[in-house]
Amino acid sequence: MDTKVVRPFYLGTHIMLVIAMIMGLVLFPSCAPALSDVDSSEQLGDVTGFDTGPLPVYFDFDDISVPSELTLDRQESFVYETPGVKAGILVFKGRVDVSSLVSFFTESMPRHNWTFANSFKYKSYILNFYKKDKSCLISIYDKLFTTVVEIRVGPLHGVVEKPKE
């Protein structure tokens, strides 16, 4: 005797999914109607020089900013801190153009009172900065599918000679 098991066709899950989608569209309408009363012809004033890009973020060193497109790799990073010294290596990864990262750090570090010391370029980029009591070495290089930024901060002992102009 050949018995066939017939499974009933349940529309319940499909109907519930469609109802949930319709409810989402009804309960969360577009924000466009809320903005319709804004007159686009109004003058907003001079906004030249205003950067609308993502803001940089700060991690363990409050005088070193990092582009928000980069993610901290906690497995590769470490920070050593005592009451008088804070040093360490922060490793960041993300898919960011290397030359834009070099520009970012060469522009942002002086804003935090870092002095540019020197740089190396081509296969990878190495940027060296210093302050009165500490130094910072930033390495930037590409891997297969990601860009890596290593920020090394350590104490600076002795006198650093200012570059001759």
C-alpha cells in the first residue's frame, strides 16, 4: 500500500510577513512630508569651509584623532599606562584610500600640537610626529582587502632637534 503524506499549505506565515511589511510602511512613513514646509529658496548663509563628512574619533590618546571609517582592532592593540606615562600601539583597519589617510594625519596632528618630524613613502607610509614629552609613529599600508593604520605612541626622552628650515 502506497501512502502519501499530504502536508497542508499554510499561508499563515506568508500573510503575517505581508501584514508586518504593510504595518511598517504605515507606521514609519518617509520623513519627506515633515520637511515639506521648508522653503528651499531661503538663504542659509555662508557655509564655505564646513566639512559635512564624518567627524574624526578619539580612542585612548585624546590628542590623536582617527577617521571614523577606521575600526579599532582590539586584538592587535595595547596601551600601557602609569600615572606619568601613557604609551601603546593602536591598530585600525578599514577600506580607506592611503593617500587620504596621509593627508588626514598630516593636517590633524598639528592641530593637536604635534610637530611633524619626517616621513617615508611608497610601499607604505610612515609619519613621525613629536611633542615635548612624547613621540608618535603612524604606519599606513594596504593589505589584500583592507587598509591598516598603526599608531605607536611612546615617551620621548632627551632633546629633539627642530628640523632646519
